[in-house]
Amino acid sequence: MINKMLGRLEGADVWMGLSLMIFVLFFIGVCVYLYRMSNSYTETMKHVPLQDDSDAHNSLNL
């Protein structure tokens, strides 16, 4: 059913390839961002949901 609908569109294969490339680049970007994230930042963020608002502002230097 989807192939029939997409077969009618001109250049649908270009849009599908472009959307796949955008998704892959975004996924790789998120993986690189998470890999390069510092351990001190992750430790701080790990405890944020459990802290009071005043403690969270002090530990994050806001």
C-alpha cells in the first residue's frame, strides 16, 4: 500500500534517502554528544530529580 502511494510521487526515492540520511546523522550526533559528555556533568544530572529546588540551583551554579 505504501509502495503504491509513494510510486505515484515524483522524486519520492530522493526524499526517502534524504530523510534516512538526516536520521542517521542525528543519531550519530546524539551518540557522539553522549560519549563526549563529562562524568561530573552526568553525576550532577543524575541527582537533580531527587534534590529540592534550592539544592539544584546551588549545585548547577544557576
